[in-house]
Amino acid sequence: MRTPQLPPHGRSLARLTGALVATTTLILTFGGTAWAAPSEGAFTRLLKLNPGLSATELESSMHEAAAATGLTYDQAVTTALGEAEHNARSVGTMNSNPSCGGAAVGTARYKGDIFWSAASTYGIPHGHTGIYSERDWITEARGSGQNSGEFYYSGRNYCKTIEKMDVATSIAIQNQAADYASQYLTGKPYNSNFAWNKGGNIDTLNCSELVYKAYKRSVNIDLDGNGGLGVYPNDIRDSSETRTYEVIS
């Protein structure tokens, strides 16, 4: 039986439009602006933008990402850093002084809908997201030190602004994704690694990883709006597969 529980806290205006790989320098195109990847200190900056993740954990995940994508280790780090910095810049302007904990998320139109809210961790802005496993129940990864779970909507308060969206598919497909989240993505320890959270298993999860894998693994819909190594909450909100129908501000 489900028992109501209380929440954690947790869009980018621009979309990552692609990545161009050169031999020794990786150039990423973010929202039409080319950013040359710096060579020194990239790993250190990437680690700073993934608070709660150890250097050993990040290094291991970058090796895994390189092996899975065909990039070199240095290219994987540079790619992940470009996306993390883009995410922090674009979300940061929206998160400067959010009203946190005072916005009630409410119910969804349909099971399988998604919500996004402003959020930051240790001063690093990133947003937060979850999936409605029923119109009035939310499955989400809540934050460091907490397991993912399914929570009744009442009392679920988040940072302003909140956006609620559906997915460009049928209700039946949304239902499948919602059921997958409820059955397989709850009770998982939190994963602080946003730099490479699209690969690997589902033993640990962060918020956007949970929503992404609910749709990708159950019905093969890719909600990552920019196709990078990691999927951030604003990537899901900005995806061509999602459609915002309500804004709470």
C-alpha cells in the first residue's frame, strides 16, 4: 500500500544542438554558440559541477562513457564538461533566487506525465524532474542520501517555476513508462553523477536518469533533448518529445 511521503527539492532556455569532434580539441555547439573545450583542469571543473561525486567515481564513469561511445577518455571528459557548463549557465539565470518549497506540484492530466522544477545542489543549478506513475502519484529520485520512491502528490512542494508536460506519444505508451518507473525504479540509492547517467544499470539513479530510463527502457523513447553523455532535467524539459501544458510560477 502506498503511503504519502514528503519531498526533496529539485530548463534550460537553450538547447544543445550538437557536438563536433576534432582530433585533439573537441568543439561543442550549444544553442548556436561554439565553445572551444579547454584542455587544462577539465576534469576538476567537471567534478565541481557534479557535487556529491568522488573523483574516483567520476573517472571510472568517464572511462565507461568513452568505451560505450567510441570517444577517447579526454574527449569524454571534455564533452561532459561542455554539457555540464552549458547546463549550469542556462539554468543558473532561472535559479538565482527561486522560491523553494512553496509551489505545490498538484496532479497530472495523465499517468506518465512529467514535471520539471527549478533546483540546485551545493549552489550548482540543475533543475529537478519526476514522472507521474498515476495522476496523483509521483515517482522520483529525491536527492543525496535518499532512495527513489513513489509519493502521493499532496504536500509535494518544489521550487518555482514548475512545468508539467506530457510526452508526444499515446496514453497507452505513457502508461507503460509510468508502470516501469513504479515497478523497477523505486527503492534505488541516489546517483550524483549527471555527467554520464544514460548508460549503465539502474542500481542507483538521479532524478533525470530515472525519468529518462523509464521511457527509454520501457518504450524506447529518448527524452534527452541534446544527445550528450548525460541527461539533465532541463534536457528532458527541452526535448522535442515533451510538451509543456501547465506552468506554476
